[in-house]
Amino acid sequence: MCWGQELVFRDLKYTLGLINLHGKCDAFAEHEIYASLTSFNVTSRVCREVAVRQPKDGIYAYKVNFKMAVALCREFIRMPSPLSV
């Protein structure tokens, strides 16, 4: 029953990079944790809302790769907006 929670913590630690915190004081570490949680929530929402085309004769249900979704969301957020150029 706890397996789903374990998978979420694994994604938080490894996929979002919370293995090592980079803040020198507690406040910075707390900010980094909240930023990672926000990133996790945004990426999870994107993964849920994306429609993946399923093959008609396929036996497996395809879904979005969470790790790739995190990388794409990070790239999108870091990209400069066209208005600032």
C-alpha cells in the first residue's frame, strides 16, 4: 500500500535532484525543497494532462516518461521569453 509513496519519494530524490541540498543554511535548503516540490507538482500535472496516442493493436498502455518530462519542463522554464529579447 505504501509503494506509491515510495515511488514519489524516489522521483523527488533522484529525478528532481534532492539527493544533495546546495543551501548553506536551513532557509536556503527549505527554499530548495519547496522549489523541487513545485517542480514535481507542475511536471506531474503535465504528465497527467498529456494525451499519449495508443496503438490500436497494442497490448500495453503507453504513458509519459517522468524523467524526460522533468527535463523538458526545466528546459521550458529556463528558456528566455520572446518578450525579453
